[in-house]
Amino acid sequence: MNASRIKPPMTEDNGWWWEEVGRDRLPIQRCTACSTLRHPPRPMCPRCRSMAWDFIEAAGRGTLFSYTVLHHPQFPGYDYPLTIAIVDLEEGGRICTQLVDCERDDIKIDMPLEMFIHEDADGFKLPMCRPAA
């Protein structure tokens, strides 16, 4: 991955999340009214519709819920084929991220995964996951 990646949009709703990832943390938004965890960040709780929230720092452990392998279109900065995973976090909630360091034939639903923060050549930080050691 030597080319620059396309950066995701930073908005009022997710800017805080990217700031925490930039500090090597994996934040997960939590509704303070009903404790529902949610990702990606958004202003309203999908369960109780509260606008009040804080966040927890996830430990970075989970299991593979689902995945897909992308071949096209190919964007600069990514190695293809690209495996995108939906991870059930240990704390609850799910996160969508790139699965690396794993051959396609070794991918199994419910396999244990660990999250880590990857820093690209431009200094941009992005959560990724790999098989747990």
C-alpha cells in the first residue's frame, strides 16, 4: 500500500471518532439513555431515539460476523483483492473494517479477530482487524 488512500469524509457527527482513532483508540459510540452501542457514529440512537451519547474504548477483540471480498473497482492505496469484515465486538455492537494478514481460504465465520490501528504513508490512521493470535 504505497499510494495515498482516499480519505473518508469527516463530518460533525464522526469527527470526534476520527480524532480518537488518530490517538490509537477504538471508540464505540454509546447511548447514555439506553446504553446501546452503535457504529458508525450518528446523532440519534436507533433504539430509543435519544440524542445523548458518550463513547467507550473497545478492547479490540471480537469475532467475524460476515465478510466480502472486493475485486473492483480498484482504488489507489489498497491491495486487492480487499477483504472487508463486519466484526462483532466483545463489548457488543459491530464495526465494519478491513481484514488483513489472512488468506481467503482461512477466513471462517465466528473466527476470533483482533483490531489494530493502521497508519498509512500519509499518516492517516484507520482501524483494521486480523486473526487473533
